[in-house]
Amino acid sequence: MADLRGRGRVIIAASKDDEPAYELRGHGLLTQALLRTFKESQDGVNVGAVTDEVTKRVRTEAGRFGWEQTPVVFNLVEGGLTFPPLRPGPRYAEAFPDTIGVRVGSDIHDLAAFGLSPELLEEWADRFMGGLNNLQLQAVNDHRVLDGRSLLVVAPTSSGKTFIGEMAAAKAIVDGRKAVFLLPFKALTNEKYEDFSALYGGRLGLRVVRCTGDHSDDTENFVRGRYDIALLTYEMFLGLSLASPSLLNKIGLVVLDEAQFIADPERGIGVELLLTNLLAARERGVEPQLVALSAVIGDVNRFDSWLGCETLLTRERPIPLIEGVLDRSGAFQYVGLDGAEYVEQLLSSYEIVQRGKKPSSQDVIVPLVRKLVEDGEQVLVFRNQRGSAVGCAIYLANELGLPPASDVLEQLPEHDPSTSSASLRQALEGGTAFHNSNLTREERVAVEQAFRDPEGTIRVVAATTTVAAGVNTPANTVIIVETFFYGDERRDFTVAEYKNMAGRAGRLGLTEQGRSVLLANNAFERENLFRRYVKGEPEPIRSSFSPSDIETWILRLLAQVDRVPRSEVVRLLANTYGGYLGSIQDPGWHDWAQGRLAKLLEKMEALGLVEEEEGQLRLSLLGRACGSSRLSFGSAMKLVDLLRRVSGGLTAEGLMAYIQALPEVGGYTSIFKKGTKESVWQRDVTLYYGPEVTAGLQRGAKDLHDFYARCKRAAILRAWIEGEPIESIERRFTVTPFAGSVGAGDVVGYADRTRLYLRAAYDIADVLLLGEGPDEAAVDTLLKRLEAGLPAGAVGLLDLPVSLPRGEYLALYNAGCATPKDVLSLPADELRQYVGQRRAEQLASSSS
């Protein structure tokens, strides 16, 4: 008590005298708010400020459940009253025994105290020779993650936070619970699936499944609970948990990777809705442990309070990072490992010479990478465009004189090459590579695996930001050339995006430090970039909710419940992260939301999306199809309008073409806007799908170029699913190399986005067209064709026991093979011609 400063007294009543005081999970809302506020304080608590914070927390938490509870504060304070920082002690442990338990040291075998098997611990000990790091020890000892406590972990790349999720999963399985990992990208999910299958499946006998939206998914096993560890993309988990709510009853742990995606303008709503659905399940007694893993963010912004968990936050990296900016004079301004700022001459001025008609980044990249490679480093160069990454890899291959990456060249598929395939081979001949969306999955995997090997033959990779988004490709030094993205509009990197790229520097167990180098043109720009990015703080985490999108949020929230009283619809919104923040920041938020919702619900009823029955609101069949679709409210209504204008029947391919009118499906499409060269695609659409579809694609188009872009995508998809070679598609649909160009990544991107929304579009069409819509089996087949780029007659080849690249499927189909039996009956020499030696052996082995 001697540390108390100031004099006075404060009396806090849990609620007003005409309100009840509520309890949740064994403690009063006021008690929980006081404990969290005192525990989260770093510098002590001023009583005046704490009462305001506690009142906000209680009112907001009560509002999530449709309750009203407002604490009442009486105080008499002389000169201020401040409490010191409070930390749990022995008496706290007595009152809350669930906060104490087994403590372990850095030796991984200590985890045996939690019942983990010796075989598993031996595998982990072999992978992590240094044992548990400080971050992992805090998660186990202080935050009790292996005792089933939920946790938000905020830490830099390569800090070991993913292993916290793996430890929690192992403990859940020991306790008879199932573990689910949620990831943002299909590529990252596939990478984790292969790693987990090898370790937990192959060597430890656990059942590992994945669901990414591909034909090879283990969806049935996941829904039926026939798994120990499941890996899913965000969207797949949300869709399946809404379609089969009971599957949440089978889950004991959810690990959400890259949780900072909740702030993403496009993906954030899906992350927030899946978390909202998990939190809402607590009301019916379903409460899986939640471990959310996030890259470094500027401020947690009550994200942990909304989730109802503690936060473990660190800025420390297992490998220290030197961050700096290099200008064209060779001066490198950086923050040293001691935290001080320095400027040193990293390159001599005579090494930086103009290599073209005008100065360019190449003038600095070549001498810098040469110096780093000569010092034995592996280097990752980030570029903001696919073409820049390709060009960078090729000119470095020509300049550095490195030996060819022959082992990687041998792994590349021979059939159906894209224009980028030849460029990749050219770069590999000089010991470099590039990584962008124009490469096939097989090409990307070959590059990634070779670059991960510290003794590998690829010494330099030039990559677009796809590598920064979770693909495991660490380097000794990272070079960041630009600080902005291209797209419909130019956008500067956020500090968090820059830090994520810079964080790829450093190889755990191989280097003592990593280094990131941001390029600048001159000393003035160097200083500006240094202050903005190197010294800058990442942006706080936030909700992607916007009042302008309230229609979309309510439609999708209503899809998460069977029915709800009209007066309680506001509670659905209040339960979201955006609603939680709104309630805290604005005492009038509920009144605002109620006013908006009254008009919105009338509008939705008029549109036939919502029905009222015995005082309860529920989505109509059309409303539920739209609310489960991942489409925005505006896009769903646009599709409804298009489908209502259909006369006669509609094929699956026609529906595929129609949804090119939706912004979510279209994305960015490169169009040559001088003249009308791109107008030719509307003739293709009319030929392939009929004039009614062409007319439909005109509706709502912003201008002629937007209409041409819709037609171009529809025509490209037709070529893709008919098996046209990818290089032919690229050349046929590219108007100029600089504007209106089409790469393999564009084609696959159009197909993937169409797949993402085609099933939902079918559900809406099935309601509207009353049996005159596409056949469900035809839609299922079309989804497989879009995924693999195959004609209908070749779809049977997807049942082969070994997955093949598109070119090899097409080679087999063109040779007369349409079924697995046809393939497996081929002579061995002929089979090798179509699929190569390695996959021929795999097929032979699987059939024996």
C-alpha cells in the first residue's frame, strides 16, 4: 500500500439500481473488467482514467448479449489517486487456480509433463535443436496455452509463434480434442499440409486433412470429424461451419494464422465473421480454445478483449535484424543491433553506374547483389510487379556469372509451358530465379525448396509480394526496391507490409543476423523512407467494418443464425469486432445502429431476402443463398437482377460467364484503353454463350472498357476449360506487352476467383430459376475443369492416385487417355514421355 499515490476513496457499483449485474464464465462483468484493466496497465493506473475504461468495458460486454449494465462510480479524490502496476501473485493464484500449473524449461522433453508422447517430443527435439525459445516458454508457463487457455500471439516473422499452435494442437489431441488450423492462402495451406502430413501423419500416425476448395479436398472427413488435425483456408472454414454448424462441437482448438488479416479490406470480413461465429457459439456451450497468431502490429486495439483472451506480444526476433535504406551514392542508413542510427558506405560510388539510357534500380541492385553473393549470402529481392521480378532475375543471372541450378531445371514440368516458363529456365541457367503468380505450382515449389536449402544452387530470388505473405523462403539479406503497389490505383505500402517483407531476412540456425535494404534515389528520399518505414510503427489492428457496408454485414450475420427477434438484430452486429469497437468508442453507437437497421430490414423484406414469422426474423431461401455467398450485398443483388432477366434455361458455363459482371470475381483486368481493340471479346462471348449473356455483361458496366474486361475474362475462361495451351491463351489475349497483357497468373486467377463464387451463384440461381437453372452435376464438373484447366472429357484423369500438372493431364488426354485405367495400362516408356520419370514411378508404385 505504500506505493499508492494520492488520497481519496472510490466506490464502484456494478450497475445502476434499476439494472441487474451480470456474470459471465463464473465472474461478474465488473470484476472481469477491473481485473483486465489493472493487469494490462504497464505504468500504473490512474483511478480517474480507470473508472472510465471499466465503464466502457462493462457496457460493451453486456451489449454483446443484449443486456444493459452501466457501472456507477462515486469518488472523492484529493490530488489524484494512482495505483502501481499490478501483477498476479500468490493470493491471485489461490483465487484463480486455473492460472497456475506445470512450468517447463527450454528442454522440449519437459513437455512430457503435459502428457505428450516421447515419439512426438523426439521429433520436435530433432527439428528445434535449441529447444523452446522465450516466446514459447511464456506461452506455456505464463499464458497456460497447454492448459487450454486461449491466446493472441503477436510476434515477428520467424519468431516461432507457429510452433505455439502446434504445441497446443498436440495437447488438444492428447486430451481427445480435434485441432483446426486456419490459413489465408491455398498455397500456404498446401505447404503446411505437406509438412504436417510428413511429420504428424506419416511418422506419428495422426489423421491430417485439408480443405482449400480443390477437388482433392477431404471435406467429408472434416465435416464428419474423421481427423485429428485439419488445415483450411479462412473461407472454406466459414462456409463449412455455416453449412454444418454441428462441426464446431467436434473442435477443441482453432489456430488462426496471420490474424492481422482481419484488417484486410477484401479478406477481413471473412476473418471477422468466422471469429464472430466462434464467439457466438459460446452462448450454446461450444467454446474451443482459440490461438490467434499475428505478425507485428502497432496496437492490439482491444482485439484480445473482444476475443476474450490474453495477449503475448514481443518485438524480439530469434535472429536480430538490421533495417536500413541505401541510396544511389552507396550510403546505407540503418538501425544497428544496439538501437542506434548509423550511416555507412555499403557500396563505393564507382560501383553504381548507369546501365541503361536512364538511371534505374538495376544500377544499384547488380553491384549490391554481387557483393552479397560473393560474401556467401542468399538474397531475396522484392519487386512490385511480375514483369519487374522476371527482368530482375534475368539481368542478375546474366551479370553474376553463377553456375546453373541444374537440379531445379530437371524438376520443371515439360508440358504446357507458359511464356514465364522459358524466362524461369533462362534465369536458372544463371543461378537465379523469380517467384510470381505466373509460375505453375510445380515451378513455384521447385524454386521455394531449392532456395530454402542454404547449400542450394539458387542464390538469388526476385519475387513479388506473394512470398512475403507466409511462404517460407528466408534469406540472409532482403532488398526492397519499391514502396508501392500497382493495381487499379497506386497504393503505398503500409508500415506493417514493409515490416513483413523485411522480416524475411535471417536464416534461423545459419546466420547471426539478417539485413533488409530498402532502396532510395537520393539522400533526401533515403531520410524520408528511413523515418517512415524503418523507424515507423506498424498500424494498429482494426476491423474492416464500414458503415457504408452495413447491408453486407447484416445479410451475412443473419446467415449465421436460424431466426432472431427484430429487436435483437443489433446484437448480431454488436458481437462483431467492429461493433465491439464502435460500442466502446461511442456511447450512442447502439442507437445509431438501431436506426440504420430499422430502415435496412424494411428494405431487405421488400427485396424478398427476409421474412417475419411469429415476431421472429429469418432469411428467406433467397436471402440465405445470398448471405452464404461471400458476395457483397450490392453484388448479390446485381446477380439476382441478372438471373431474373434470363429467358429459358441457363447452363453452368453461362452462369460462369454471368458472374464475370461481379466485382469480387473480376478483380483487376489489364485492358488496352486506346481504341476498341479489346471489343473483339464480345463476339467470342456471343459465340460461346449466346447474345443474352453478352447483353447481361453490359448491365451495370462503368464504361465500355469495363464491359470489354468482363467479356475478355469470360472468353479466357472458355479457352482455359477447353484445354487450350496456356502459352496460346497468353498470346491470343495479350493486346500489347504493356497494356492489355495476359499472363498465366491472370488466367489461373480468373479461374480461381470464379470457382470461389460459382457454387454460391448456383445456389442463388437454383432458388430464382425454379428448375430452369444449371444442373448441379454440371456445376460440380465445371468447378473441376476451372481448377485444372481441362476439357470435360479429361476430368476423369483427376482421379489418378498422383496429382499431375495441367500439361501432363492434357498430354495424356491428347494421347487418348480419359480414365485412370487408360493411363495405368500404358507401357512404361510411353507413360514416361507424358509425365516424366519421377511421376511415372509414383503412378506405377501406387497401382501395384
